[in-house]
Amino acid sequence: MKLHGGVFLIPFFLFGIGFVMATSSDSGEKTLVVDRFDHACSSSIPDGWTEYQFKHSKRATQYRVVPEAAVEGDAATDCSDGCVLRAESDSGGSMIAKKFVVDLNEYPVLRWHWKIEGIIEGADGRAKETNDFPAGIYVAVRPKEGFHPIRSLAQGMARSVAGVPVPQAAFHFVWANSGEPGETFRSASSLGTALNNIVVVVESGKTNVGKWVEASVNVLEYYNRFFPGGPAMTDGVGIMTDCDNTGSKAVAYYDDLRFCAEKTDRSGNAGG
């Protein structure tokens, strides 16, 4: 499928077999690394990711791997390996995503580092007209095994509206203008109203603007809360900085995205 602007789509959310390598960090923590963005800096999206531009958005967010030295403010994390992912949106919106199958019973905690240059004034994820976030991580999950006619119909409707393949269910972990860590609500976007797209506030407000923040969420706990009895499997991971609804601008940075075997939430951020 091809959208305006020459964006080709590959349905990363489709079920299938994914192969990822388990590694151990310096602390001995068992992890599955989604990406540390330690490959060469580039003027295009990072290797292994696919760009998804939504039908209603006239501009795509620019995702680039840049040297940490190019990031203003405090120093990057010690996990950056010299490079981080930079996302810049100017009245536009798109996502980069990759297929990543994980058993949440084994790797329940998702951790990453992120930083924003400013919040989006007037943005509010509870309203369709203002549904923008300066930074967000998507995790597509399987609500239940097997074929579900109603859910499949909803997927088709959402895809026709959005212009991109959509998951049966997903969590959107966001940096919001307001809200307490761990607060949840259903997305106001076309995808969220048609399907099970749950927004989770991980960070909010201006307190940590311009600072690197380590985020940690127990995805398994959220999964069991919203989709009890399901297989607790992921299908893909996405990154999105968007300003298409508010017509504003945003810049965010991401680094060291990984699933961890540890079942406790070290940071206290949105632990479920």
C-alpha cells in the first residue's frame, strides 16, 4: 500500500513469528532490546523500522538518528552509545514501527529513555481535535487468540479511515500535558474509538522538559487489566511524535528501548 508523500506501508502489526535475542545488561538484567539506536547516524528513518503516515496528516514527522552531542541540554543517557533517535513534527504526524513479538509473561516490563523540548500547548488526548502528544511509545498486543469477526470488521473500518494497518489492540504510553502517571483512557483518535487503543500517561507536564527521563511500565499488568484471559503477547512496537491535530510543533528524543524480565517497576512511573 502506498500513501501520498510516497510512504509505503508494511503491516507490522500482523501476527507472525518474530525472532529477538535476549541479552543481559551490566546490572545482570535479562532484556530483549527493541533498539538502542547505536547504528550510524542517518538522514532517514533508522534501520529495521517502517514509517506509517496517516491519511489525514499532510506532513510526516521526521525521524532521524543523530549524535548525542547534537542534543541540547543535559547529557544523553549512558546507554546512548553516542547516538539517539530524534523526532520532529511540524503540524504533522506519522509513526515508525517494527514487528516485535514478546511473551509478556517472560518480559513484562518495558523501559526506555526519552526527552522533549516542550509540551504541546492546547493538546489533550481525550478529544479528537487535540489528540497530540510530543512523545509516545505504542505496543501492539493480541487481545485473544483466534478470529473475531467484530474486531476484524472494526480493524477494516479503522484502516479505511486512517489509511494504515492497525492492530486489534494497543497501548499508547505517552508524555502528556497533564495527568498522573498510570492514568489511563481510551484514545480519542479514529483508531482508538474503533479498536482497543488504551492511552497510558507515563510522564506529564513541564517539570522534566529538557531532561532525559527513564520511563518504566509494566505492560503485563496493563494487559491483564484490559484484556484478561488473553495470550499476553505483543506484535509490534511503535514510536510517535505528532502535532497534526493542533497544528503545532514538537521535538522529542528516544533511546534504549527494551523489554525486561524484571517484574517490578523501578522508576515509579506508570507501573500499572
